[in-house]
Amino acid sequence: MPKTFVQYDKELPYIEGREPYLRPNSYLRKTGKNAYEVVEGRRPSKMLLVNKLRKEVDRWREDGYPGASDTSAELMTFWFEQDHLVNGEKFVYYFCQREAMETLIYLVEVKKFRDLEPVVYAYAENFQKDLFEKAVEIQVTPDGERYIRRYFPELDRETIQDFPEKNLLRYTFKMATGSGKTVVMAMAIVWSYFHKRREAGSELSDNFLVVAPNVIVFERLEKDFGSNRIFHELPLIPPGWDWNFKPIVRRDTSTPNPSGNIFVINIQQIYESREQEWTPESALDAILGRPPQKDLSKAPISALAHLKRLDNLMVLNDEAHHVHDDDLEWNKTLLMLHHTIPGGLSLWLDFSATPKNQAGAYYPWIIVDYPLAQAVEDRIVKAPLIVHRVDKVDPQDVTKENVVQAYGDWITAALERWREHYSIYKEQGKKPVLFIMAEKTAFADKIYEFLLNDPDLKASEILVIHTNTKGEIQKRD
């Protein structure tokens, strides 16, 4: 058994008075190894629009939401000002969730933006060292495609990035994993639904498409939205407000309602290339065309066909970092819906902890930034525990034959710490999870075999997941 030669990062210090449901007024800044200082003020964001937008939304909140519709004002009062009980315990929305909804409502309803270009010019921050340079420049090609040229602080260089087409309003919520992105998605659905029903001339939607990038995310979303569970369990809808959401998940062949539909879809289900195609088998077939379906009851309409028939739609992308650029089929499919539905998509909302493109540049339409560091300070999520080797350099020439021996110190130390957490959380009815990431699938398989020999672990408790180079789960898994 490999010996342990490791040490752990210490826990972050507690910020006095910090509560996850209050606006943060200070943050931690690292000053040395395991040393931090508390800095007054809010942690600055490196996202293009966020810092200026935060200040405006703060003033709007302090002034009592002037310009908000009755529907929006009543919902925000219900969500954020009234007392709630969930399972007999006091429930308060996190400030990051509150700020996310306030920002969305402010941009759509108060500022009345209908295109992303004026949003960028209104709130773009100049991160360049040469302040005489433009913060951003939006360029349009002869065929109407738009690009944004700007300086990227995360890359320390200026470059060009894809930009949504005209009149496609797309916003991204950059929120740390575990901070409640799904709750914000549900709040956005509730707000749009009732705004459409209660406000004359509303340009929002009462039909929704919740998109997952893979089966794992889909199954999580299905639990929340597939039976309307999230709307029953959380204080999302004020008492007395009539609502009728019809969830439609994969393999559901029922006909959607005229409105109030929530499609929860794995993106691959609605790719246009998945639509059933017909190829003539003979010259006569080519002349006569496709034969009629003999039994119409056996020809259910696809989810994509149902979506195309809607008269309004809002898209909510979960784990939206999978939508890298305009050439991906995911992006093309959603754009097709935008062009098909009368008036286009009312909103295209992305949710991700890391909304970047393939070059590592953050989307320029991020309107909310709640990073992992702040989530840790708020005690919403646990501080990541990083294991450091202190006696050796990283192993070289690792193969599937020696991977366990090469990384045995890390694996053993991680198991020991997992056991400590397991014994503590067992009394609370919770189970800690240990993640081990390997560079190659063959390495993962060998580590799995090693873990099977541990007397504290059962085969049913160990899951091996293989991904491709894009981070997508392989079909065999």
C-alpha cells in the first residue's frame, strides 16, 4: 500500500457577519500560503458587463424597484421580503439568486432592451491598460453575422468573439455549482409565465424549453421540473395565483397545451438531424413521393415538431458552457427555433459556473457573476480540498500498469480524508462523495480496480464515468 506524503489546504477564515442571503460587503484576498485578509467592498468581477450593472441594480433595489410592473413587483416582494417555511424550517433565498432575478427583470422590463448590442455599449467595462482604447467594438459582416472585439482580462489579450444575431436577447448567469442555478431557472419561468398572463402587451413567454447537455443533467432537471416538484416544494408562486404548467419530458408523446408547457429535453433529442428522413428507393417512389403513414397512432410527433408549432418560447440552457460557438449543432438547433417561432425566442438564458468558449474566453453577455470563491465565503458550498505532494515532483511516464503506484499517495490520502468526513456526516444522514479525475480512461479503469480492493468500499458505490475530449460522457456509459 502506498504511503502518504501529503498536506491539505486549511479552511478559509470566516467573514464576520457574512450570510448568504445578504449582499456581500467584503471578501477574502490571499496574502500568502494559507493566509488571507478581509477586503472591504464587493469582490470585483472580470466579466464585461457585471460591475456597472451591479451598481445600477443595487440603486434600483434600494429605491423600491421603480418602473417594475405590478406582476414583477409582487413577485419580488413575495420572494424576497415575505417570510417562508419549507419543511417546517425558515427559508430565505440566497442573495445571488435574488440578484440574478433582479438583474434580469431590470434589463428586460425597466431598461426594455430588445437586442444585446445596446446592453453591451451601456455596461461594458474597459479592462485595457490603455484607457483611450474602446472597451468594445461590435462588427457586422456583409451577411449580417456579428462579432465583438474586446480585451479579455482572463486571456490578457484582445480578440474577436461570436456575438448573437440582431434581436436575439441572450443573457448568461455565471453561478458557482451548488449555488442554486435551478432555483433561478424556476423563478425565471414563474416570472415570465405570470407576466405573459397578467401584463397587457407582454413580450415574454408562457412556454419554456429547459435544455440539458447530457443524461446526467437531464435526470436532475427531470426530478425538479418533470412533475412540477420544484414549484410545489419552494415558495415560488404566491398563494392564490392560478397556474397550470404541463411538463413534457423525453418519450412523452402527449400533445402540449396551448400554453404553459415546460419541455425538459436532452439537447440531442431536438437536433434537426434526428428528425426522421425519407429517401426514395426507386424512380417511382421519387415521382410519387413519401407514402402516407398507415397507422397514425404509431407516429407520435417529435418534441422538435411540437416546439416549432408554439407561438412563443423562452429557452433556459443548463450547464451552458457546452454551447461553445455558432458552429455547434446545439447552437444551430436553438437558432432554428428562434427563426421558426413567431417573434423569435423571447429570451435565451444560459446558466453555468464556467460559461466560456473553446478559447477560454467568457461570454460577453454574462449579466450575473457569482464565483466559487464567494460561494465558499458565503458557506453555500464547501471549500475545495486540494491535496499537495510535499516530497516529490509529479510522476513521469505514467502508464495504465503503474498509474496506481504513481498516484497512490494522492489516492490513499483522499480515501483517508473521505473516511473522516464519512464518520462525521453519517450522524447527520448525509454521505460525502469522493471524486477522482484521471487523465485517461485506461487510468480510470485501473484506479477503479484498485478501489474495489478497499474493504470499506462496495462495487455498487463506485462509479466510473468515461468522457471524450470535449468532456461529454461516452455513449457506452
